[in-house]
Amino acid sequence: MPTVSIRLDRVSKRFDHTVKGEVYAVRDVSLAVEQGELLTLLGPSGCGKSTTLRMIAGFEEPDAGTISIDGRDVTHVLPNKRGIGFMFQNYALFPHLSVFENVAYGLRVQGRDAAGITRAVNEVLELVGLASYGRQQPHQLSGGEQQRVALARAVVFQPKVLLFDEPLSNLDAKLRVEMREQIRALQKRIGITTVYVTHDQEEAMAISDRIAVMERGVVVQDGTAFDLYYRPRTEFVARFIGRTNLLAARVVSAAEVEVEGQHIALATGHPVGSTVQLVVRPEMIELSPAPPGDAVIAQRTFLGEKTDYLVTLGGVALQVSATDHYRRPPMEPGQPVAVRFHPEGIHVL
Amino acid sequence: MTVAAAHAGSWRRIAADPTLLVTLTAIWLLLGLFVLYPLVELLARAFVDDGRFSLAPLLESLADPSHRAAFLNSLLLGTSVGLLGTALGFLFALTAVRGGLGRHWLTLLDAFALLPLVSPPFTTSISIIFSFGPKGFITHDLLGLTNVSPYGYWSTTLAETLTYFPIAYLTLRPILAAIDPNLEEMAFSLGGSRWRIFRTVTLPLAVPGFANAFLLLFAASLADFATPLILAGNSFPVLPTQAFLQITGMFDFKGGAVLSLILLVPAAAVFLLQRYWVGRRTYVTVTGKVGQRSRTRAMAPWAGALLVAGCFLVAALIAYFYALLVWASLVVAFGANNSFTWAHYHVIFTEGLPAIRDTLIIAAIGMPLGGFYGVLVGYLIARRRFPGRRAMELVAMINYALPGTIVGIAYLIAFNDPPLALTGGALIIVACYVFRYSPTGIRATVALLQQIDRSLDEASSSLGAGSGETFRRVTLPLIAPAFFAGLGVVFIRSMTAISATIFLVSISWTLITVRILENMTELSLGPAAAFSVFVIVVVFVVIGGLSAVLVRLRAPAAGAAARSLLGG
């Protein structure tokens, strides 16, 4: 059975807001991160994810609740006594120190001998692909290189846990994908427990073992990327992760629902005659031009690997993705089409 | 295009723009007359003997042991004030940035820190005499000491430190505030103790600020004339006072000129150091984006409390000195007869009225002239391309950068005889203030214009407006905050300055600051205190009014302009 490395138990943090008075940044958050696991806190800005991370690091003290790392209660322990590696969004490289000295900082604090420090720093710089950069000053490096120095600095003293606060948001799109793969590879290689904060759902899905979605200071759902995408627990999660059609459906029978005249074979477990909310992802809807049905193409966007359609069906607008568009001519706006729902992936809220 | 061709091109453009041509000519004439000409006259007086260049007067002056002592004393005083003032400024800056004080407490701290900057130069000195003199409140009344002397190195250092430490505060505070809190948190997470973080992260990042603050304070102390004149006494002569005595006591213009030029050596060294060494050593945040600002735990609560306590102790000392000043202005004879009286105020508004009237007239004339000159030159430097632009920038700053004693003596020598016998009149005093204190307005204008896109000017000229029209319709409204800041500085300095203008006053035109000095030497301390209180009140009213104007303008850089108002 995997052991728990970081545990948050009903942690809350309030801030004084100039207009609203006292507001909860984080409210009753409980989380358990297993040894070697990468958990991502995902949510829009202001949802409390960074505050949660900063409380794990010790930069903020919770107003209520407890935090433990490796079984030790650290709720009121200062950050320098926690053994954490932290990576800031702006990297926070010491501008007055060379790359080598930036990475060595944590080791010098521990009072390691000079030879050991040199060896460890050179090793980790090699690991992040910056072997010959030790003498450079931070401002001479590119954004990606600064990022890797920050990563090296955070892992070199073998902290118990690694914490990332939106580390990739200052990089351009391509470098972002490259760096997140590097971070994930490094994290798996050294098997370190990691908490990662981001507002980018794609990044979260790509990098995480598990994702906790936060909204207004509360964890609304935590699970694998697959769980969050196909079995979102709330409307917020459904909308935040991927693109979604949220459709009101009438339960026709134990095994059938109806949306705008379309019947879908779906067992909901809800009483006949009641209304349910369906989470229908764009790729679960199929369009066919012949024979024409009662839906109309409103808009078409060709994106290469797929084509997105906006389709009007009765009173609702449906987002539809087609990946088989290379097989047949594209459907034109204004063209009437038939809509078919694939019941396998549809989730009932 | 070759350099020569480029020059020819810009000459042609000037010739095609008559407004610009006339303006440039007028400014160069004024700069030549009121900046370069006096300086040349001063150098000629010091170094030309019988039509030949000679270093003999300089060597003679240096050989005089009392002059050498004055030189060394000036350096010692500047270094002491630089070190102590920087330390005090750092205490205030660190408290303001990291002390966790509420907004109202911060405002109070600011008020105490800025009070000495806008007061007449003698206020602290007078209070020190009231406090530590033979009849001093502390030395005599509280400690019962007799035969104490408040004059010399220690009291001068104390007075100058309290007067000038706000410069260090204003220099260090933005530098500390700009240190990314993430850096300290990062070091914290890497296991560093709070003391280690302070030592290895915070202090190294503040080093350029320390150097800058020290040099500014050193220069301010070096140039300070009023404090040593009152407090240094005979045992501790310094260069500005020696030069003054040489001229007013012995009517030795040549000796005064030479002494003032000796003062120029350390002043120039400081200026060059600041410009070419400190200027290149500021650390910018690497990513340019400062991390989120939250109450950092990187400062231990007891350390924060200690800082706050230290600041309020200093603030209390300043408050005590000002209270003493007000008290002295309201009692019959300080230390001897403590019964209440308005007599001193009566004196300054009857006998002292000419000085008040003259000062206000001169300030009122100098203020608009200085404000307009500041924005005009600032605009030309920041926005127009013309041959000699860098030279104009440099020359316009000279009188500002030079110690007031040098400027005063140079004006006295240059304008004492025909064809330009201006001494004795108000014009010479106004000119001295305008060319000495408008550079603050020039700098504020340049800083403001650097934030305003040049395309606005270009849009105006594409719509057919000439350079004068563009300046009036587009630029002037945008640089209004700098204009008002320039007005403010010229006015405040006209009310409080003495170092240069003491050489220029006459029977027909005198100044409040000069009257305060006379009162001090005649030991009529009551009127001196009343005059000081009057000046402080006027200055505060004007600053309040200008702040209100700046707030109403709501310009993006109004805050910066308001700061330069105080920092000037």
C-alpha cells in the first residue's frame, strides 16, 4: 500500500479584502498526496490553488487545519525547516549570484563541504542540460534556461517534496510542452512527491498522476485526468476540463433520455419524467449530411487534425468535433444534418 | 548617411523650424550667462594672475593649515553623515517595506521622514542649541549640566544626519520594495535562516542603493553651509563656511574662490562615481515580473517590532526638536523665562516684514519662471533632436550639481562689476534659484516624457501643427505634473535655501533664511524660531496645495512627480 507523503486536513486560510472584508482564500481543503505521486492543483486564477501550495511550503500559515509532510506535523514550522523544493512562476533566481551559486545555495545552507557541493551542483546541472553554464549570471540566460536552473536548484538538495507554482506560464507555447515533459521525466526518475499548480488544463492532464480541481477556495473534485474528463462531478469541472455540451435531457424510460427530439439509449437511474443534466463531449456527437436531419450547421472551423462544428439543434447550440473529416467533403454552414449521440461516453451529472 | 551629413540635416531642420531656433538660442544665451559665465569668472579669479594662468593661489591655500583642516573636516563630516544617514535611511526603508505597518502608520512615518527635507536648513541646528546648549532643555534643565558646548563635530554630524537621512530613505525604499519577495521565500525554502537570508539575499541586492545613498548624503553634507555655520563653531571649520568667512570677513574674493574650488574636487568625484559606477550596478529582476506580494514570513516578528521601535524613536526625536522650536517661538526667553508670548511673531511681522516680503516676492517670481524653464528644457532634451542636445543637458545640470557656496561665490564675482552689475538686486537672486533648482523640473519632465509615446508628437505634426503648437496643445497638458513639481521645488527652495544666496543678498533685498542666521548670531533665538516656524508652515501649505493639484491631474506619473517635489 502506498504511503501518504503530504496530507492536508481541513486547511483554511482567510485574507483581509479591502472591499469584501474577510474572505476565504482556501476553505476546508483536505488532500493526501502519495509518496512519489504528482498531484496537480488546477483551477482558474483566484481559486486558492497557489495559496494552498504556499501553505504546504510554509510561506503562509493556515488559519485552521493541519498540514503534515512524511507524517510530521509541519503546520507551524517555518519553510526553512520543511525540506521542500519550490519553483516560482518567475523562477526567483538570485540575480547577484552565478548559476552555480544559485544551485549551490541550499547545499551551502546545509553546510556541506566544498567538494561535495561542487560534485552535486555539476551533477544536477548536467541532469538539466546546463553542464557548462555554472559561471553564467542569471540575466544572461534565456527563459527556458533560467527555468532549468530553478529546477536544478529546487532538486539538488534532495528535498522530500517538490512544489511548483505555475512554472511554465512565462514560456512560449512550444517550450512549455518541452519543459513539462522534462519536468515529468525528472520527477519520475527521482521518484519525488510533487504538487504542481497550474490554470492550464491541458498542462495538468499531460503532467499529472492525479488532479485536484479547485473553485473558490474549495477542492471540488480530485481524480485522474480520465475521471475528470469523463465523469466530472459538477458543472464547473465539466466546463473547466475540455469542451463540453451541457444538455438538459428528459428521462423517457429507465434506459432512454430525450434531448431536443433526439432519443439516446442511456440508463440514468433517475425517475421517468424528471430532467437530468448530460455532459456530452464534442467527440461523442456524430454528424451525417445524408439523409439530412433536423440540425443545421452554423459554423465550421478547420483545425487540421479535426474540424469543429457549431450545430443548431432545436433551441440548443452543440459543439461537435469530427476527426474523420478527411474521408468526406466538409459540411457547409447552413447545411441541414442529422445528429447522432454516442451514449457510451455520456455522463449524467 | 555620414555623421557630417546627419549634422547638416539636423541643422537644416532647425533652420526650417523658427520656433525651435529662437527657443534654443534663448536657452543657450541664458545658460551661457547664468551658468557658464559665472563659472568661467570664478576659475579666472582663482587661477589667473596678471593675465597669466597660475596654480600658486591654490598651492598657497592648500599650504594654509587651517584650510587643510577645513578640507579634512569636510571629508570627515561628509563620510560620517553619509554612513549614519544611510544607516538611518535603511532603517526607515526596511521598516516601511517589511515592517508590516498599516497604511496610516506608514503615512505618519513618511511625514516624519520628510519633515526635515522641507524645513529651512537651520531648524535642526537651532533645536540642537535649544536642547544641548548652555541653557539647553536636556543639558541644563534635565541633566543640570553647565558649561557644555553644543558646537563642533558631534552636533554638526547629528544635525546633518537628521536633516539629510530622508534622502537615503527615498533612495533605498524603492530599491528594497523592488526586491522580489519570491527571492527571499526561495532562500527560505532552501533552508536558510532568516538572518542568513537577510545577509545573503536582501543586503547584497540593496548594495547599489547603499552606495548611491551614501554618495548623495556625502555630497549634501559637503555642500551644506547653514548647519556648520551655526553648529560647527571655531573648533571644527569646514570648507563652505571657511570660504564664506574669507569673503564676508576678509573681502578676499580670490581666497574664497580658491577654497570653494577645493570643495569642487570631492563633489566632482562623488558625481562621477555615482554616474559611472553606481549607475551600472543595479540588479533588475531577471524575469522583470515581480512575484505576488504577500506578507512574507521572512522577517521574524520580533525583528519587525525592533525596526518599528527604532523608527519611532527617531521620529520621536524629530518631533521633539520641532516641538522645541515651536515652544521657543512662543516663550519670552527660552530657558530663562518660559511665560507665553506672541512677541516673537510680532517682531517677524513688523521688523522682519521686509525679509518676508522680499522672500515671497522672489519666490513668486522665480516659481513660474523656474517651472516653465524646467518643462521647456526637459521637453527639448527628451523630445527634440538638435546639435548640442547632450551639452545642453549637462550644462543645465551644473548649478544644481555644484555646492551652493561655489555657485554663490561665482555669481558674486561675475555680477559684481559692470557690464553686468546685478548684485544687490532681486534679479540675481531669482536667476540663482531658477538655474539652481529647476533641474528637478527638467528631470521630472524627462522622466514623464519617457513614459509618453513619441507618436503623439508625430500625430500632431502630421496634422499640420508646428513644434510650438505641438508643445502647447499636446505636450504641455501631458507634462503638467512635472510643471507643478518644478514650481514646487523652486518655491520651497526659494523659501529655505541659503548657501548660494547668502552671497547675493543686499540691504534692499534680503531673505528670511538670512534673517534667521542673523538672529542666531545676535542670539535673538525667539525670532529665529518664529521665522523657522513661519517658513515651515508656508512650505507645508504650498506642498499641500500642489499635492492636491497633482492628485486632481490624475496623471500616470503624478506620484513620481510628487516624490521629486520632496526629493529635490
